Amino acid sequence: MRFGSVKLQAASIVVSAALCFGSAALAVSPFDQLSADEHWRVIETLGDAGKLDGDTRFGRLSILPPDKSKAWKSGARGPRLAEIMIKQGPKAFEGVVNVDTGKLVSWTEKEGVQPPWLVEEYFGRIPAIVKAHPEFRAALARRGYTRPEFMKCITLPPGNFGEERFAGKRIGVVRCYPDGPLMNTFPRRVEGLLVFADMNTGEIIEIDDYEVVPAVKTIAEYDFASVNEGRRFNTPLNVTQDEGASFSFDGNIVTWDKWRFHIQSDQRVGIVISEASWGDGDNRRPVLYQGYLSEISVPYMAPYGDWYLRNPIDAGEYSAGGLSDPLTKGVHCPAHAKFVDALIVTDRGQPQTKNNVICMFERASGDPSWLHDVQGRQDRTLVARMAARLGNYDYVVDWEFSPDGQIKVRLGATGVVAIKNSVEKNALSKSAADERADAYGRFVDDHVVAINHSHYFSFRLDLDVDGAKNDFRLGKLVQKRLPESSPRKSIWVFEDSVLGNEDEARLGGGHSKPSLWRVASAEKRNGVGYPTSYQIMPGMTAPTLMSEDDYPRLRTGFIDHPLWVTAYDAKERFAAGDYPTLSEPGQGLPAWSKEDDIAATDIVAWYTIGMHHVVRAEDWPVMPVLWHDVTLRPFDFFDGNPAITMEPTTP
Ligand SMILES: [Cu+2]
């Protein structure tokens, strides 16, 4: 969730192309984000059509994904269309503009939904109103804060718990912390005090004062000057590519080894990989039509009045300002990385360049790609990376392409864990209360408890294995009893079947049910006669422990199953729905996954990386990156190991 310090980007308006490597490139692909020129053309069209006024705020202004019926074909693919999502006072509208002709194609009022949280809503007028409120000032004073003007306050959407009094309102909750010189302000947060406000009217609905926890004295800085103890390695370790990178760009189309794909950063979801294909002589074989992180959900597990409502749906709720943040060499990416910029829309509709939101680099891990005896090859991969800072947490997303045909999607969680201040000092403190201070978390510092929570990351994986006509194949490993005469009593056998409809294709895994998930061509077979396919190889998943009537679960139904397979529908793009801000239950995947046929047709897989987080001391004051992944692995796609033809490296 974005709280603590959301960055406000300076409104720098650019006139060059949206995304560029070195020089400004013209749109060469239908997937290319709008250029600044195109962006302004859309604004002009909306203005001419009378759709803009002083209250207009933009939740989205972006290229609409191209018509998939023309997938995998080069050349023109119809007009470039822009999609617009705006807030106008309490109303929400959606529109489509034909960028080429400057015509408004559609304009619809969306009832019963809330557009994404705006940048101006975090720190805008509501915190100022709250800080001036006598009741709030008195509550601060009870905690020893006598100068509200030196408090920083932030307003966030609290989710939705079906409470009648909030129905239909754009509700924000305000939390505060004292301003000051510290980098890690999280332990300084004012505990047990929050304010509900109506964002549209500015009305303060409720001030909740739960408990007075004295200001915590802990210093938990993590910059080098604060922690330097003279520790250093004996020698430097530098990775260099003196002859330059071995990947190249044509606009935003990347070619590396046998791989080719389009890459760009979307305001809402960050890195989007499109039309990833494998080169086989002159032929290009489709693998992944499109892949991206479609939604994030992080429900916290404490019942306190100011904690139960921490259940951000981060991508959909907090992508104003852009989900992916600028990356730097030496922190996010290695020295030999190359960077990609993005163009986002500001609250007020201007195009804004956000630099270096994707980095790309080749990685030599030192691991073998394959070996036998004295024969073998060192592995070398191509990484496309983004990082999103969402308040206290930072997430790193890697798309890693391999010469053996594999694409690994990696998710790294790092940053500062969310903490609650407590009157009790530590795990040895005697508690006078009914419940210990660490009943819903664990102490990480004096008077500081990190609250239990889970993280879910849903990846939309529109695989097109050798074309769009695919099957989903569920392979089960089942026990086979052998005849009495056999010295061996049982073995396992592999039983593979094509699933018929969406209803059958909501899958879990686990140690007790070994299975193989594959997206397979319904038409092509490999050299030994099997359908060509890509396996979706799961990593960490986290079965939800929230009850079926719990709102944070109902609003993010995608977490109910690690894998969903749906029939392709251009409108189904974000796992918790288009409008997760303050959303009603049932949006997204649960609404879409019904009875549609998924055999021998265009299908989309939705895979969720999940982790429950019981915080340990080592996660404080900043957490070592915890990586989890899901791998797209060729399975009978080739006729043998495609990496054996790699040239040996000379040490
Ligand atoms: Cu965590």
C-alpha cells in the first residue's frame, strides 16, 4: 500500500516519443504506448467533445491493447485507440478515442465504481482539513504531539466491508506521522488514531481514537552512514560487457538469442511483455502473446480498529503516478543494464515521462545451463526488471528469458515491513492486557510489532503456444497398483487430459496432488508426436486462511486458486476487476470464470504467487529480498534441448 511517502513527480511534459532507447523512436508496434503527441491529441479530442471540465481527474489515459484477431501478424493492425478512465466530481466515465482520426469512439458513465486513487488524494486537501479539526488535534495532544503543522498525513482508501454508512461514497482514511530527519519514519507513525473522510465532499465522517501508544524512540535507519561498521569485501567484483549488450532494439521490440518480444511499462501494471516468440530458422514460433502482473493483494491479519482495514489491492488502487518506479544502477540493476522510460498520465491529464522504469541486462549466474561429464555450457539469461515502491514495501518483478526456451517470472519482496507500535517493550514483557502485543505479529524492535500478513501477485499469462488455438492439459501423477506377482507393489503413472471449460480449470496444487499444468497447441505436434506445449511450473503459493465471508477475500477472489484458465476475452485484463478501489465483492476472475469452453481455443492462464508472512527479526529494519517465481517451461515444444547449440564460453 502506498503510505508513508508516496512520491510526487514533478509535472515534466515531454514532446518526444513515449518510450525510447537513446533516441526517440516512432511507434513501430501496435503495442507501443501513446507518444506524448498522441496523448495531447486525445486530450484535444476530449476537450472538443466537451468531456473535460475543472473537476476532471485522470485514472488512466493509455493505448488500448490492439485487436487480438490480428495477433502475430506484422504490419498495420487497424487504428490506434486510446482508453480513458476519468473521475469528474463523484462521477466516473470511461471512453475510447481513435488517435489516428481524432474521433471520440465511445463515452460511458460507469455507475457504482470508483476510479483509482489519485496522487492529489494522498496528501491533498483532506489531510489539511483533518489536521485543523479540534477533536483530532486533541487526540494528537494526548499522544504528546502538540504541533500538528509538523505532522505528515496521508489518505488512503480503506477497502469495503459492506458497511451501509459508507455505501457509494469515496471513503478515505487519514493516518499521520511526525515529520523529521529520519529516513525510516514507520516506527514514528501515530498509533491507534484514524479518520474517515468523504473524499468528494471533504466531510470528516468519523474520528476513531482507539489507544494511546507513546511515541516510539527507536531509530531504525538503514542508510550506509547510519550502519557503517567498516565492513568490506577484499576485492571488487565487476560485471562488464566491453563489447556492449547482445540484445538489440527496434523501437520497443527486443531481440536476443532466439527470443524476440515487445516490452514496455504500463502505468497500472508495469512491465508488459507482448508477442514473445522463438526464432526457428526463418520461422518465428509464438509462445507468449502477452504477460504482466495483473493485480496485487496484501491483506493484514490484525483485528484492531486501525488495522483490520489494511487490505490494499495495490495495482488497481494505487497506480496513479505509475506502478513502476525509476531504477538506478548499483541499487536496482547492475552497471551494464540498459533502461526504458514510460509515459504516464498525471491526475490532471498531462503526459509525464517517468525515466528508467525498466532495466534490461544479461545475467551470467555462473551456473551451468546443462552439463555431462566434461561437456557443458554456462548459462546466460536476459532479464527485464521493474520495481514498485508501494508505501512501506518494495516489489521487484523480473521477466527472465533463457536460451533453453524458458521464461521465468520472478517476484522479489523487500522494503520495510508494516509495523504497529505497542506499549509493551518486547517478547519478554509481562502483559497486563487480555491479549499479548504480539498476538497478531512479532516484535522486531523495542515497542515495535510487525503484523502478520499475506502477499498475492496475480500474473496474467496469455500463452499462445504455436498460435492462439490452444488446449489446457492437466497431467496427473497417479498411483498404479502392480499385480500380486510383482516384487514391486506400486508405481506412479502420468495421466494427461484436456480440460473442457473454465469451471474445471480452477486449480490448486500442493504436495499431496502432484500435477503438471500445460498450455498446449491444439494443432502442432513435435518430432516425437506429442502436442507442443509450455508448462506453467508453480513456485510458492499461499492458500488463503480468510473465511469465505471475509470482505478482503471476497474483493480479491483471484486468491482462491493459484491457477485459473479462462477463454480469451479482451475485456478481462485485471484479476480483481477494472475498478478495485473500494470495490464490491466478486469482481474479476470469479465473475469471468464460468462455463466457457477452453478446449482448442484461445485461452489465458492466471497464476498467483502467494506467500504468508510471519515476520522475523532479520526482516528489520529493511527486509532482505525474498524471491518467489513461476516458470514458463517448454515441454515438447522442441525436439530436444534447445540450449545444446550454444557456443561454449572460453574462461
Ligand atoms: Cu510481507
